Amino acid sequence: MTLVEILTHYGLFNFVYKKLADLNLDDKAQFIIITFLTFIFSAFLDNLTTTIIFLQISRRFFKGKNLVRSASAIVIAANAGGVFSPIGDVTTTMLWLANKFSFQTIFLQGFFPSLVVFIVSTVLIGRTIAKSTPDTIEKISKLGKTEWFVISLCLISFLFPLLMTLLHLPPYFGLLLGLGMVWLLVDLAKLRSSQSANLSVSIEKFFQKTDIASLYFFIGILLSISALSHLGILEAVSQKVFTDTPSVSRIIMGNVAIGGLSAIFDNIPLTAAAMEIIKTIDPSLWVLLALTAGVGGILAP
């Protein structure tokens, strides 16, 4: 979250807006580009943050019904893009950290289904985009070398968790390493030049913007699931629904059902419960769960 705040502060998303505005495209072309960027960015940023960022960008280009339709497509694209990456969606991250599948498995088996969801939704919603609406043009300052260096290092830092897994270290070590490197760079840049307005802000201030309430929410969910597991409730559900030796078809139907339920209930507790209930070591079936739980949440607001 802190790295995303740094990217925002140093102007990456303002740069994206400026480049898109300079193209002077109609609403349909802008719609396609924005949803595509949402799909890509959500693979290494969390999908909630990506959704908020690109909704803010879309408000500068769309009005009325076009804005509502683009918002719907952005939500779908963010969820679809986060599914095939172990650092893009909380449910996928949970399954990855539990060693249900490897990075290679979720990427190779999850990318194409996620891409299909993105393409189908974008095409269907894109057909309803009306004629162009006036854009809100804002003046954006040009990024300097220091800003680009900080932005580049932040983006690279999102790959460090994958490196940590190869070194058999916890993935969060990678993000902490990246954050430390960015922090060191900014402090060194301050010693050389204090003219940049971006450098005047301390990295410590970005920690204050971290959504601690969401972290409490996740911790509470995991504690609740652990309590249910300790009481034997999840094991009883597993025996009732899947039996001791569930068939592949039964597990597939269960995963699809979880995807449907995620439209009503939050997909994080559903995934946490499914990890205790479903008895299988087949990584492909866990990839299916990541897809159904991650994408199923977009079926209802």
C-alpha cells in the first residue's frame, strides 16, 4: 500500500492520464485503453487500489452513462487482472502463500481465462458506450529523472516477492526490501537536491495513509476461520459436501458454487474457509478456486 502511495505521489498515474489526454481519442478508444491498463496494473497492484486509481482517471474522460459503464468495466478488468497474479488479488495471494499452487501454475493456467473475462466484458460493455463527451483537461507537470527513477524502482519492487520465493524466504520480505530501497533513494536524493516538491515529502507520511482498518478486517476473518476450524465445524462441512475422497467433478462444482456465493459474501472469508474444507492437492483445482472466487465477486455490487 505504501508503494502505491509513493507511485501516486510521484505522478505515475498523472502521467498515464496526460498521455491518454494527449492522444485526443473518442470515448470508445479511451474506454478500451483505460480498461486494458486496469487489467495490466491489477496484476501487480492490488485490484481494489487499481480500481480506485482508474476510476479517478476515467472521471476526467467520461460523463453520465459512459462513466457508469466504464466504471463497471474497470471493476471487472481489475478483478480479472488480479486473479492470474499471486500479488494482484488477496484471494490468489492467500492460496499462493498456502502453497496451493506455484507462481508458474497460476500464471500459465489462470492468464487465459482471466484474459477471456476481460475481453468479453470489455467488448460487451464497450458496445454501449455512447458518443464522446467533453474531457476534463488538467495541467500536469513533467516528471524529472528522479521521479522516474523512484517510480521505476517501485514497480520493480512488486517483483521482489517472486524473487524471495526462489530464495525460500517469505514473500513480504521482497516488498519490505523494495520499500527500503525506495526510502534510501529518496533520502539520498534529498541530500543532493531539495528543489523538487516531491522530495520534500517524507516517506514516513505515506505510512499514515495505510489502510490499517482493512488489515484488521483480514486478521479478524482469519481468526474467525481458525476458530471454526478448531471447533470442527469446517471439517463437518467438508464431510457433508465433499466427503473423505471427493471426486474432481464434485470439487469443480464446489468451486463454481463458491464463485456464486462470492457475489453475496466477501470472497476472502469464502477462500479462507475453502482452504480448510476442500481436500485436494491438485493445483489446477486451486487455480479454479482463485478464478471463481476472484471473478465471482463482480456478479453483484
